[in-house]
Amino acid sequence: MEEFREAMKKHILFVLFFLLLLVIKQCATQPHACDVSDPNVRNYAFCDTSLSCERTSHLVSYLTLEEKVQQLGNRAKGIPRLGVPFYNWWNQALHGVANGHCVHFNATVPGATSFPGVTLLAASFNTSLWCKMGQVVSTEARAMYNVGLAGLTFWSPTINVLRDPRWGRVQETPGEDPRLVSEYAVHYIRGLKEVGDGEFNKSESNRPLKVSNCCKHYSAYDLDNWKGITRFTFDAKVTEQDMEATFQPPFKSCIQEGHVSSVMCSYNKIVIPSRHHNRMHYTATAEDAVALALKAGLKMNCGRYLQDDTQKAIKLKKVEEAIVDESLLYNFIVLKRLGFFDGDPKLLPFGKLGPSDVCTDDNHNLGVEAARQGIVLLDNDELFPLSQWKVSNYTTLLQALEQKKYVPDLIYEPGCSDILCKDDNQIEAAAKAAALADLVVVVVGLNSTIENEGADRESLKTPWFSREASEGSV
């Protein structure tokens, strides 16, 4: 029996070791097109690095109609016979490589550097800081891509001018000033792309990219879901002057100065009363909607709509296959500029980046510096800074106060059990503790249960009980 147990231990250890090797192998490799070790694909014209952007037209010419339409969604299917792997275009990096969709973290890369929120970053008014942040984010993105944990196409930044602070996505935006939003967009994009000076002399379609970026959402978008009105049904009524002076400048700068590689359209309809227009109605069929979108210039759908209905729309002669070909050319040019068709990414520029280049001390320090530059202190009265200030290893304000021992007797009262603060049972205890204190630190705020993509705030006020708690404390 003992021998059997020992044998089973070895067997289990072997299985675990084998599984570990599989995980390491999966994290250490990135599927790529144009594998030079594969004689069946390495001689395709789209793999010829001596050619410029015409490489992409060769790839389009090799595809069947079914293969073409499956490239029109963010989850683009692989084309095994041509050695082209599956690719997910959906990555986010508003203020750091964000978890979700194509990006995921594991033991190899447990997290990426998270910079302060975009509104605070913009409050620094520091263009070089935004550019440096972009460089850090794109370096970490490339490092994660090299081990199969991220893509190279990032749908960031959000450059909608903030007109209503109740909007659920307000924290994604640089703010309410079109000039500031424009400057932020240009410099963050330049940092993300990190194109060398010599490379700028090349034509746009042949200029390499460190990562691809996307200015969103075009245009006049600042409502998600407010009292039953959603972003999908909202008519944004905008004057010509407001369109030209407020909503257009960031996108104009993004394209002309930032040379962004893509633009995401918005959800809402834009109505300019002084212009003649036909009111848009829902189309009769899905094929009609697909045809309308493709003819309007849409190159990709975040989802499966184009993938599911484009082929039928072509067969019904609602849209020409040539329009699909044009869409794919634009998409493939972006991938070509990223080196997607140049073979093993580890042999290309940025190929040596890896997990050790993510969350470095320098990156953390830049994040702290960004927070310092963006914070606005409206009133001080010689209270701050508190003594013994020094950055240390803590995760909450309470932990910081306890570690730094600012005062001999520290009293903590939560006041509320959660951010919504719907239960006032703890407010009285907090108010009593505050009445006995020489210094009161009150922390209130919002989180994604109150504002988020898909949900706008109904009021500018903090949650009612939270406000009562803070007023009772001070």
C-alpha cells in the first residue's frame, strides 16, 4: 500500500509538472502570422517584408468571401490555410493596460501599472507627462503581448468633451475644455505609438506602430442611460457652432497632429437643426443595416453583427464585396504596421520586452508623480502637509495613518457600510467620534455602482447618507 502511495505521488507530481510546463509554454509564446519555419506560408506575398502596404492587398486577394467577413468583428477568426492566427482587436488602456477582453493577467504578469484617472491626469496640464505615460503603457502592452496576455490594438483614449458631469463615463475623459482634451489626446497617442524620428519620414501607411490607438467616440457623446434614455436611442441636438467649437476639435487634433490609427464612432445620433437631413429609422432587415454601415465607412464591428450578416447582404446585392475588401485593407494595414505579418514577434523591435518590464519601480514612480501633479488642493489653512509624510507600502488611507503614527490615538469609524450608504446606523457613532477629535479625515466618493458605462448619475450630489455622515463629522 505504501509503495502504491509513493507511486501515485510521483504520478501526480509528474502530471502537475506537465501541466505547469503547458501553462509556461502558453504564456511564453504568441501566435503569429508568416512563420518562417513553415514552408507552406512563408513565401506568401503578404509575408514579404520588402514590400510596403501593398502586402495587405495580396492577403485580401487570397481570402474567400466567408473568410473576409469573419475579419470584420473584434474577434477575427484565424485563417489556418494561410498561417494567420485568430486575433482579438479589443484591448483597453485609458490609464494603463486594462484587464478584460483580449487582456488577462496571471501569475506571469499579475497586473500592470495603473495611472491616476484621466480627469486627474489632465489636471496636471503637463504634455510631457502624458507622453511618458503613453510610452509606459505601450511598453507594458508589448511586454504582455510577447507572452500571449494582450493584443496590440488599444481602443483608447476617450476624448469626448465633458458637457454634463452626471455622465457615467466622466472619469474616462480629460475634461470640459476642448483645447485641453485635444492636447491630451495628441500627446498620449504620441507616447503610445512611440515612433522614432526617422520613422516619421515614412508615409503613414508604412510607418511602424508600437501599439495601435483609437480616438473615441465620434461624436457629441455624453449620455449612457439617464431616466430611460439610452445612448442607443439618444438624439444629440447640436448647433453648428457648438459642433465646430466644442466637439470636433479633439478629433481633428487626434487625426491631424496625433496621426491616430483608428477612430471609434459613437452610439447616438447627431441632429444639427440648421442642416437638411433625413431622420434615420431602423432598417427593415439586418442585411440592410450591415450594408448601410459598410457604405458609411465602418471597417469593423465590436461584436458579431458584420460577421453574421455581411455575406448574406452581399448575396442579396445590398452591398458590394469590394467595399468589404476596402475595409479589410485598412484593418490589415494597421496589423502590418504593428509587425503582425513580419514573423516571430520576439525577433522584431520590442521583441525582447517581457514580464520584467511590467510594473517596474520607474513606472510606479511615474504614476505617483502623475498623481501629485494632478491633485488640486483648494484650501489649506496651513494644515497640510501632515508631518512624517513619506510614500510607503500601504493600500488605504487608514493604513497609512496607522503606519505613520501621525497621532498617538487614532479612532476609526466607518460611518457607512458601503459606498451607497443606504443604512445610517453607523453615522451617529462617527459623528460622536468626530466631536471628540482634533483632526477629522472624511473620505467619501463614488464608484461604479453609481456611475459607469451604461449608467449615468441622476444627481451631482454624493449619496444622501454619505453626505449626512460627512456633514455630521465636520
